Amino acid sequence: QANEAAKILNIGPFKIGGDPNTLNNGFYSPLNNFEVVVGPSMRQIHDLSDWDKSIGVLPGGQSGLPFHKHYKDLMKLWVKGKYFPLLFTRKAISNNLEGIFKLISH
């Protein structure tokens, strides 16, 4: 059963660069084919003069639901060292909406 869950939940493997002494850090063991076992869980660059110019990326995706379209959609960006916009102002967010999710109490 664990193997079946791994097929659904795991993303990768991917070849990446980096070591414990680089910005794109990663810890690996030379005794285990240099397989990276630890790395960054999020990368962010913030422009303090204009927060809407900030960028970031997650390894995997925004959603934690395995069959959701955003479960692993950011992985290609993360592997390539690329980013997506991190929008902060109401105007920037409303101009880039994918949808609206309303929570209504009864």
C-alpha cells in the first residue's frame, strides 16, 4: 500500500544542482549516488519598493490535494530556478484572479 501511495503523492525525481554551500542549497550523500535528500521548501525574492514585483516558487504546487491541478504545477519552475509573481495589493490580486472561493457562515 505504501508503494501505491508513493506513486500518487511523490513528484520526481529531478536532476538539480546545488550543495550545502550554494544559494540553491541541497544536501546529498556521495555514498547514495549523490541523491539530494534536503533542499529549500520555498524561494522568495521581495521588492520592498513595490511588493507586487515580488516573486516566489514552491517545490510541488500550491495545493496539498494530489489530484488537484495545482498539486505539482510549480515543480517545473522550481527545478529550473524560475519564479511566479507574489501579488500583494488588492488591485494586482483582482487583476490576476483565477477564481473566487467564498466561505459563508450559517
